[in-house]
Amino acid sequence: FPYIKMGRSISGFRVNNTKGKFSPFDDHIFVGDYTLSVIMRATTEEINGVWQGACYPFREGLSTGIMHVEFSPQGQFIAGGFTTNRQWPVRGEKPFALDRLDWTGVTPFEIQEINIRPDGFLLTFTKPVDAKVAAQLDCYEIETYTHIYAGFYGSPEVDHTKPKITKVEVADDGLSARVYVDEIKAGHIHDFHLPKMKSVDGDALLHTRA
């Protein structure tokens, strides 16, 4: 997970097997984070025998440092954890807590999933996009970077590049967009930012990064 941008101390995780009881994100992996007190989600795919995938923000503002997550039989999402007295920074203020998230049944406008293609990416959305907006190349911002693998703690982002977006094809149903780029940087994180994206109803994305 990209450090700080998408978590800082990844902890418990569970696959959403609630079959539609919790969010429109069936089979996504829901992941807690201790330091930032957030929940993220992730999707995976096997490409040429190698597992890789994408991660997305989900919810922030939880009560404490998240250590474990679980789905109830009713499809509720439970996140539990605590803070320590070891001066490890935790965003949530409570010394320990159980937080429960219930889905209202309302589908948010989100990036559902990102999948790689030989010449770019397929972005799927939870609601149809505005085809005119989504067809614009400047609706998509992509940058890449990687990290230094070393014995010290953490690493700066290194080797930044900005792939050139050459073409965008929006599906007839508006639920996906095929984004073509001039180069996919192997071994690099591809950071997506879609601040201009709109749904067919004019809504902005709830989370613009993935």
C-alpha cells in the first residue's frame, strides 16, 4: 500500500463475502490501518502468474487504531482496536473501541475497480459516468513511482514518471472507461487521480484517488 497516501500501518483484513449485504463491493478485500484509523479496500488479479492489484480509500475517522476487522452474518462491518502507551502516533483518540459500519443501501459514485491491460487500464465505476467528461484525456491524472528497498525504516518515493494518456474509450453503458497510455512502468505504483470525473447525474466521485 502506498505509504501514508493509502495507509501507514496495515493491520486486519477480510474479504467481503456478504453477497450484497455490505456495499456494492462484493469480493473486495477490506483492510484496516492502525496509525491512520482508516478502512481501505483492495482488488486483486493474476497477470502472467503474478498477483497484483489496486487499492482504494473507503472510510476514515474511526475511533482508535484499527487492529482487526470482521463482517457479521447480517453484513455489518466491525472494526476493533486500541492505542498503545509507546508513543506510536494513532489518529483515533479512544484508547480502545469497536466501530460498526452499516450500509444504508445507497450506492456511492466510486471507482469500483482498476484492472490492467497490455496498453493501459480499465476503470470500472459504481454508476454510469458522464460520457463527455469521461472521454476527455485531462479527466485522468496518472503518475508512477517506486520505493527503495533497504534496511532502514520507510523510503521516499523515487523514479517518478507521468505516463502520457493517448486515448480514452467510454463504454456504451457508461460504467467503465478504457484508458490507453504510452507506457506502463513495470514494478511501479500507478497513482490515479480523477478530480474532474462526473457521473451521468452530475455527482463527483466520493474518493478521487486509487
